Amino acid sequence: MSIITLHGINKIYGQGDIAVHALKDIDLELQQGVFYSIIGKSGSGKSTLLHILGALDQPTSGQMILEGRNVYEATADEQALLRRRRIGFVFQSYNLLPEHSVLENILLPSHLDGIEPDGSHLQEIVEVLEIGDKLRAFPDELSGGQAQRVAIARALITKPAILLADEPTGNLDEVAGREVLRLLKEFQTRLGQTTVLVTHDLDIARLADVIIEIQDGSIKSIS
Ligand SMILES: Nc1ncnc2c1ncn2[C@@H]1O[C@H](COP(=O)(O)OP(=O)(O)OP(=O)(O)O)[C@@H](O)[C@H]1O
Ligand SMILES: [Mg+2]
């Protein structure tokens, strides 16, 4: 089943002489429960594409259908709600709130919507990520690998339909990076969310079911 479809997506940053055509007529269909990687050189448009898939940014033209809804026909408030409830993000720089404990960071997305988090879901996530003994700690007391695992917990707490990760191992050493990738795969199997991982490393990209290669803002291959 298709979860996200992009039709004719273009993204142009800036205007006139300085305009950058970052995405060119992208058509893409992502299926439910599949692990995708997006690979391509620096500047090829990977992050731009991921931001559009996550409704963090709007394209210059084109349409996106998320779970049967035309996203750009929704109001800004509806789009924000879709983003918070249906999409999880993991970034290279963990983006944890330093003034809040690990547990508060994880629960933040639910609290924003006034939703009582599902206790058994929280427990499962915390157990798999092995962060149960860190729930009262603060972000600056964590290693990079631990901080990224907390960011993954925060992304998954709302049971998103799609998990988007932009170079999530970029700041980690090889061992911690491999562990984060293993966990992303494990959650994709356990929870069944569609996962999209951006990387410029082909060895990492090969962990995915499907590799989407982008070059100069266009899809070069899907394999
Ligand atoms: N906010 C912005 N304003 C202007 N140009 C931008 C902006 N963001 C990205 N670009 C340009 O769009 C193109 C695609 O950028 P993007 O960040 O999507 O590349 P990327 O594939 O993620 O690269 P990297 O591997 O270095 O992260 C680049 O030419 C970049 O300079
Ligand atoms: Mg990028």
C-alpha cells in the first residue's frame, strides 16, 4: 500500500541569478512498511527531499499525498498536526532540549498534543533502545550514541506512519553508528513504519530494502 506519493515536485531556492533548482520534477511512491535509503552526493537534494516528505518544507510546485490526503490542500494547522502525529524525524544533530530530562524529551511530542502516551509502547521503545537507566538524565550527560537513541525514542513515541532520518549516524563513531542503524531496522520490523534514511555512504544505504539515488535534484535510479 502506498503511504506517500509525490507528483511533479520542484523546489527552487532563491530567485533570479542565485536561484538553485534543488529538486526537479520528482515523482515518487513510497510503500507502507518499507525501509528506503536516499543516497547522492553533497548538494544533490537529499535533505530537501526529506524535508518535503516530512512536510517541514513546501515545494515550489507539485503535490504530495500522505495516507490518501493531499497535504498542500490542508490548512497550516492541519499540516502541523499531520507532521506531529504521522511523521517522526531523526537528525544528525540530535536536537534534544537541554533543559529537559530524557523522559521529558521523549514525551514532548505527545505532550504538545495533550495525548497521554501509551505506557507499554514507551516501555518497549525504551527497552529496545536500552535507555531505561537514562530517563532522569539530561541530554548533556549522554554519549552521542545514547543521545541519538533518545532522539529515536522521541520520534517513535507517537507511532508515526513514517520515520525520516537525515544522516543519523553522521556524528557517531562506527560502532555507535552501526548500532543506531540496527535499531532503525529493528523498529521498522517491529512497528512497521515506513523508514527513509538519508546517507551519502553506500554501505549504509545497502541496509535498506530500496535505494533511491538522486543526482542533481533528479531521481537517477530506484533499486
Ligand atoms: N535554504 C536554502 N537556501 C538556498 N539554497 C539551499 C537551501 N538549502 C539547500 N540549498 C541548496 O539546494 C541544493 C540541495 O541541498 P540539500 O541540502 O538538499 O543537499 P544534500 O544532498 O542534503 O547535501 P548534503 O549531503 O551536503 O547534506 C544545494 O545546492 C544547496 O546549496
Ligand atoms: Mg543534507
